[in-house]
Amino acid sequence: MSRITPGTPLPEIRVAMLAGEDRTLGVPANGHDWQLIVVYRGLHCPICKSYLKELDELSPRFEELGLDVIAISADSAMQARAFADETGVSVPLGHSLNVGDMEALGLYVSDPRSPEETDHPFAEPALFVVNGDGHLQIVDISNAPFARPDLQKLAKGIGFIREKDYPTRGTRKAA
């Protein structure tokens, strides 16, 4: 697994979206100049369902801050559709993230514990904020479903970053 560095561009990865189009991660759409990418585990994860419901509720705030919001997973299109139907979220959902792309993003990847959990390797939670220069402003990568950023605090922090032109932190490379 490679470590992804704040202040650098996100690896160029195209993701199939549930709405039918493909999107390039790190390229904001819909007139926004920043992008918030939330990686979720998938349909099998109850914590993901509640987290994405909260993201959906807060997405207007992120959009006010100029962020294009998307959520992505390794789920199939059918699983992503079931996730959307079950949760009612309207945040654009990307699907079919492959293991190579997960590794390029520096994500932790898990194998299912049983066929009842899911039928494919999946990414553990992560969150990326890509700024107007196309560089990673915020990186949060977890190896467990229980550790995720507080979305309200994140929105407040992004507001601060944008208002004060606060620099990207954590850019120093190890010697």
C-alpha cells in the first residue's frame, strides 16, 4: 500500500457512478471548485448507512462551501442501487472501485468474513478533500468502520480553511 500525501494531486482514477456516467476523482463537477470524496465500505455496513445519511443531510452545507460531494465504494452497481434505495441518500454514489484503485488511493482493503457480509474485497472508510488547485487538502484513511471524521466539524474546518486561506498540513515527507 502506498501512502498518499496531502498537498499532491489525487491519483487519476475514474469511477462508475450510479447515475450512469463516469467521474474522475479529484475533478469537481456541478460548478464547484473543490471536491469531497467519501469512501464507504458498502451495502453490508450499517455504520456506512448512518454516516452517508448524515453526509446527505450536510451536503447542502458542503455545497455552499464550494464542494462537489460524492461517495464511492467497491460495491457493484446493483449493490450501490440497493444502498441508495435502502438509505434514501441523494449524494452521488460511485461503485465498482477495484483493488488496484483502492491501493492507489492508499486505502485499507478487507476481504469479506463470509458470503453473507459481501462478495468482494472492499475498502475501509476514507475521506479526501481536493482543493481548487487539484491537490489533496485533507486526507483521512481508516482501517476500521468505527473511526471516521465528524462531518459537522469537517464542514466547519473547511469553512475556516477557505475563509483564512489556511495551508495544507502534513505535507512534510519522511527523511
